[in-house]
Amino acid sequence: MIVGPSGCSAEPGGYDQDWGDLDRDGDLDLALGTSSQTSVYRNDDGRLVPLGSYQRRTFGVRWGDLDGDGGLELVSAGDHYTITSGLRRGINYIFDDGNFGEPTGLSPPGCLWRIDLADRDRDGDLDLAAASYFDPDPTMRPKHNLCLARVYDNDGAGILAATSA
């Protein structure tokens, strides 16, 4: 039995979670997306130990080997900011092998809500499917349902780029 924090108790405002073997020891480690951060917990013989966190609201998290190196990357999606023109830009990150110091962004940065990884185009690389909770262009908002489907194809090196909306 795993003892430790959950998205419902120790981390208020839990939105999403995913299991993955980040440290390749055979035990599943936990990523949580909450109203204030992305957090990762290492599973040490059934006990969850905090490994790191990144202080941004996170609606979706998914583990996957995006760059084909055998290690897991963590996709973290959810926060946004508004630029002077009134456009909203998403703040979505990929943490390479659990490194919380230097995340890379998704291109282009959409306002993403729910995410999942799969090899959509059968090229051997994990691609990202996402539901966007907010159209970044204020002129388009009345024309769209606020749940827009987006697909980000993986270039094989772990770079995810939008391919459809």
C-alpha cells in the first residue's frame, strides 16, 4: 500500500495525476497537477517521497518517453497569461527526465486543459492530444465551443508542435 500525499489531501486543488517509473527502479512514481503546482513524488518501496515541484497551476500531467532516450519526460499543462492585446497564451512545459530546473515549452503555447500521449501517426514517437479550455484569440471565442481539440505531433526528438485545431 502506498502511503503519502494525494491530490485530495496534501495538495489542495488537485486536477490531475499520472503514474510513471521516472527513476527506472520498477516502482511507479507519481506526478500531480494542482491549482498551484506540478509535483513529482518518487516511490521508495511503497512510500511517496517528494522529488520536486514547479510553481505553476497545472490542469494536466502525463509521463512519456518523448525523445526516445528510455527516460520519462513529464508534460505539464494548464496555466496561462494575458498579453497586452488581450490574447491569452498557455504556459505548458515538458520536464526532461524529471528536471524541474529547465522545462521546455510546447509550440505554439495553447491554453490546455486535459492531455494524453499516444503514437497517433504510428511513427514510433508519442504525440500529444489536448483539450483546450480557452481560445487564445478573443475574436474567435464566440465562434468556438471552449473545449477545442488540439494535436501536437512529436518530431522524434521530443519537440511537440501543433498540427491541428
